[in-house]
Amino acid sequence: MEPGCYGTEACKFFDFDTFGGHLKVERGFRAMHVSGVELQHMGQQSMGHYPVHFHMNGDVDERGGYDPPTAVGNLSIHHSFSRCVTIHGSNGLLVKNVVGYDTLGHCFFTEDGPEERNTFDHCLGLMVRAGTLLPSDRDSNMCRNITSGAFPGYVANPRQDCSATSTFWIANPNNNLINCAAAGSEETGFWYIFHHVPTGPSEGMYFPGRTEHTPMGQFINNRAHSNYRAGMILDNGVKTTKANDKDKRPYLSLVGARYGPHQDADPFKPRVPALIHHFVAYKNQDHGAWLRGGDVWLDECQFADNGIGLTLASGGTFPDDDGSRQEVKNTLFVGESDNHGMAEPDNRVWGTGGADLSGRTMPRGLDFPIRGMQIYDGPIKVHNCTFRKYVALEGRHTSAFGFRLNNSWQSCPNNNVTDITFDQVPITSRVFFGEPGPWFSKMQMDGDKTTIFHDVDGSVSEFPGAFLVKQDNWLLRHPDCIDVPDWRAAICSGHYAQIYIQTRNPANLNMRMVKNEYPDRPLLLEGALGKRKHYQQFQPVITLAKGYTVHWDQPAPAEVTVWIINFNRNDWINVGFCYPPGTTFTVISDIHNRLTKETRKTGVFLRTMQREKVNHSHLARGYYYLEPDTGLLFVTVKAHNDRDGFAFCSTKGCERVKITAAIPKGSPPSDCMARAYPRHAELPIVDVPMPRKLPMARLHSREHFLEIKMESYNTRFFHIKEDFAYIEVNGRKLYQPEDGVMLTIVDGQEGRLVESKSFRNTILQGIPTQLDNYISGLDDGSIVIVTSKGRLVTRGAWTKALERLGVDKSLKLKDKLALVGFKGPFRPDWVRVEVSEERVKIHQVLPIPVVQKTKL
């Protein structure tokens, strides 16, 4: 080799000679086998020149008449200037026992999309760095500087257009990877990418969209570690059209794509799950694996020391891929293992972590919220998985289960988890729904607000059959929901589904949705799509058989289409949409077929002057009611057909209600909140009773939740006028016997009820002093539950006495008080106080034993 770089554009990026040798196998050979060869300084930073290159050979196995089949094996390819083994337009090649080390660009590379049935067996790729050839090979600097093929005015977005350097680059899922390892890639270990149509010399070899529906070959016993971006990605495609004014990106830039495998790559035939067996991913800085697709299933895998262990994303934008699910079972997730890594000068992140606060390699940032299983949208199924060594520190929200950060997309109520085991995971670190702050941003995107999953057997929450929801999502909450402050979540019961509200003309508005049971708790949604789209899409999860109203921050849209998602036959909700005076309407129902893209009209809604009549709709006819003094247009949205399994829509298609409105010009924003309530406010009702907490005997762990329920209120029934106050600890109910305050003490290590102590409200100056002396004498580590009865003395040293239990000194007392406090040297997240003139209520669970989070 020459002593330095010379004569090529590559010299902008490399200071060494990048012009090496290459071995190219072209169509028509008699036989070809390579074994036991060391290849050093091979490949060039120009197209078509690689260490080992099979170019447009067609079938090279028995199907092509080769017996024995063509194979390369026992190769050492190192310090390569472009790739390791390239398979281009060739099928059935065996690549076995090959090591690729220190190479530029994708190492084991399938090129155009038609390459199938090739097998990589026991191959190892190490130290894969960026190259210049394709946008996907390039790093950020190369992406910005190499814009050949782009339309004038193109400005590169490196993390979207480029930055995909991978050890194994698989352009067609029908290839086999067995016993392979990918380590130290500048970006990703294994990347499955999709060519919507074949590119380059392979143009025309398959029909559009074939690879997106092709079943996956074998993926067994592979591992990926120490990669920057991810151990494995199954997602994205490449741009298969030339740059133009509408899409200025260069040819073969990264673009979005969705994978939904079906028999014979035919979306009209049955689904065929992509199976990933015995995959091990560790020490990957961002993801162990990011897998987006319909029916991607993992079994007996292991994820350890990754920023995020595994994210499963749905197979398509609704409604284009209806009915798929992602699944992970029999899998181990480890947050921070005993493999601390090595403190080297070039470590990107080194810091203190783990339960032992040792020095170790860290993912992305010292305060990065490490997650084991990240829930994005769904539906997903997590079964028989073990989570080990996920320990949240003060300043870093580590959790076994977490949610995608800054997420605008939907969350599915059919996300199911069962048979989960936690090992060395504090109960406070099982789940975290997120909070505003570093990494989480403002938590104002729609997906941040609507997250949900179903704890089928209670192995996460200890309440079998319950749903875990965002703590402040009042579209899903009811009076008996249980707060979990450490998780920023609530445990609820109910029948849940989704509606997708699509709007046009305008499409850049925000929507407020209100559940009539909680009119003072609206959910503000900004839409899943960019504001420049020609339509917008809102995707709230809702409680079935309830009433809602919808309001806008601009004049109401001229077109509103309500898709009903995860509704079973006869499920319904009532919705009132706000419109300005003088609006006229056409309301119809139809069914949309996701495969044929055909829509069939099924009914017409007639206007009625009787509000209650909107509930009496059938398949051919419905009714809408326009309430003139509030501006609300009421319709009942109901499912008339059966639904299968994990399908979003019915067996006949996606049922919809479409409202077309002629809105007067110059109308003000369509916000009817002030007129709608309290007229349409409803008493909150629990339709599905809350499940009972699992007994201690079934938990097989010293750690458990302590369920606390307490109320203090005035009765107002007939001739009775009396105050009641009680607390309930793990089902044991204690009534407060007299006016004043009652303190109930629970041991914070065992959850054992210690005693109750009442302080009468007769001596105005006596209670605070007695209370303060009593609190001072309690053992550190005590949970202190306080209720009040009668009129509370709101003057004096009350808050000073209660500050010892975690109450903020700025609290202004009222007649009724309920407090869950803690006597100790720190303030847990679950400390809570409620005050009111009439009624206070707290229902939450606390982690036992109570322990202080270690500071980062």
C-alpha cells in the first residue's frame, strides 16, 4: 500500500491509501469455492470493488445447477477498504467461518433486494466503520459533504438519511443468519432493510413491495455487542427513486418502510411470523434491538447492559397493517450486570452505575433512563420473561418496563404482559411511565399521554387483570383506580379501546377530549402527524360505554372521520363534537378494507330533535343530535361486526363514522367546554370492579405493595348529617372514632400495622403539640397515615408538626385532611396529602420495604 491517501474524493475523509485488491465472481462460472484464505488491504472506495464479491450470479446452489453448492469459508478479511463479503443479485451462497475485521462500510452486505436463501453461518464482524459509497454507509460528516445525486437545495439530515453502517446489512429477509456475531460497529450489528422495488442492475426482478412481505429466513443463535446505535434493527427502507423537487434526498438514502411477512409475500394470504431465536445483545449503547414489523416474535433471547434492551414497534401505520402483533417470551433482560466494561480513554460514556455504584461503561449519558422492555405502540405480548438488576437511582429513571420517549404515536390497550419475574429489581423500578425533564422533554406528545398495558396475571402490579395507565389520563381513570406514584402510573380496571379521529380542512389544529365523568380533566392532543400534513390524526385510548365531548383550538374541521379500533361487536361510546353556529352537516358510516383500499358506505345518519335517540342506531341508519345552545353534535359510535384476535378492525373492515360540515367563514374557535359543562357532567361509575391484590403467599418475594385507601367526608343523606373518616390497609379497615385526627402507623420494612392513635379536636392549641411529640417519638422508617374527622383546626402549628412526615411547609389546611407520610431521613415519591372543605380521598400503593434511592 501507498503511505497515504491519494487521487480520490475519499481523501477528504481518510488519511490512508484506500485502493486495494478485489475478488469478483461473475455469472457463468463452472464452480467456485474459496477456503482458508487471508485477505488484507482488499476493496476500494468505489462501487463494485470488494474483498469477495458475488455479482449478479442468480442461483449459485442446487437450483442453479451447482453441486456441491457454491461456498466461501474459513476466511480472514481484515483492514479492508470496502466491505467484507458482498452478495449482489445472487442466491443460495453459503458464507461460513468468515471473520471480517476493521472494514469501511457494511461488512457482510446484500445489495439490491432480490438476494435470497443465502446463509451466513458462524461469521464474525468486528470494528465496522463508515465508508463513502452509499448514504447508508456514511457517517454524519460524510453525509453532509457527499450530496451527489441530490436535488439542488438538499440539506442532509444525517440521522435520518445516512448513519446506518452495519456489520450485517440484509436487504431481503429471506436469508439465514446462524451462529453469527457483530461487535464494535460504528452504528449497528444486524440491520434488516427493505427495497420497495429492486435497485441497481436488479431492477425489475420482483414486484413492488415484495420484500416488505417476504417471510424471514432463519435467525438463530446470533449475538451483537458493543455497537453504538443498536445490536439489531429491523426497520426502514432505501429510497428507490431519483431525487426530485418533492423529495430532494439522494438515491438509496434511508426512508421509512414497514415489514409485514405473509405466506408467499402475498398480503392477502396468512401471516407468517418472523422468528428470532437465541439472540444475545449486550453493551449496545442505544438499543439491544429495535424491531418494527407485523408478527415479529422473539424466543429465548438475552439482553444485558443496553441503553434500551428491546423495542417492538407495530408493523404499520394504521390501518395499513391490521391484525399483527409482536411477541417476546422466555427471555432474560439484565439492566446493569457484573460486566462493568473497561475504563479506556476513548470510552464514550464512563460513570457510576448499578446497584453497587461501581465504575462502568454507560449507555448514552450518565442520567439516561435505562429500560429493559420499551413499549412503543403495539399490540405486543410479553410472556415468561425475567428482568434482573434494574435499579433506579436518584437522578436516573431506570426501569424494567418503560415507554418510548417523546412519542406522538398510538398506544394499544391490547399490550399484554404475563408471567413476569423480577430478580434484584426493586419494586419501584419495575415500571416508569416518564415525567418532564432530561430525556423525556415536556411529555406533551400524544403517545406520552396515552400509554397503557394490560397486566393479565398481576405479575407486574400485583393486581391480576388490571391495566396500567398514565397517572393523569382521565379518559381511562375511574374513582377506584389506585395510584402508583413511583411509576407515575395508576392501576385501573375497565373495558378499553381506541378511536382514530382524522381531520381535514384544517389539519393543523389541536384537540381537547373530555370524558363526561371528569369534565375538569380534559386531555389535550396535538396529533400524531406534522402540522404541515394535509390531514391530522388523533389517537386516544378511551373507556367504552362512556360519554365524551371533543373541542378544537380553531374553527372545527370540515371533515372528521372517526375510526373505531379494538371495538368488539356492540361496543360503543357517545361523542359530542363542537361546531360553530350555522354549521350544516352530512353524517354517514362506512367500512374501509385495508387491503383493497376500497370503502363501502353502510349507512346515513339522520338528524333527530331527541338527544336520547342517538343511542338507537343500527347498521343501515343512525341519528345525530345538534344541541343548539352548546354547539355540540352528538353521535353514537358503535361496532356492528365481529373482530378477530389482535386485529384493530372487524372481519369486514374498519368501521367509521364520517362527518362532513359546512362551516361559516370567520367562525371563532370551536371550544364548547364552558357551555357543555356542568350540563353534560356525569357521576363517575366503575363499570369493571377493581381486582383484588394478590396475597403475599403468591408473590414469592419479600418486596410487595402496601395498598392504602382512605377517605374523610361529610354525609348528606336525608336526615343524617355526620362526618366519616376511615383508612384501609391491605384490606383491613379502621374507622376514626372521634373528631380530630387519627394517625395509623405501619412498619416501613415489613408493612405490618403497628398502631392507631387518635387526637381529639377539643383543645385548639393542644393537638399540634401532642401530635408533634408523638411524631418525634416514632421510629425512623415508619409509614404514617393521617385522617381527619369533623372540622379541622386550620390555624396554628399544624403544618410544622406535619413537615416531619414530608408535608410541604406551604400547605394551606382545610376542613378535611388525608395524608400518607413517612417518618425518616428522606422523602419518598409516594408521600401525598389531600385537603378539601368537603371530601378527600387517597387510594394508592406503596413499596415495601421502603428504601431510599441511591444518588447517582
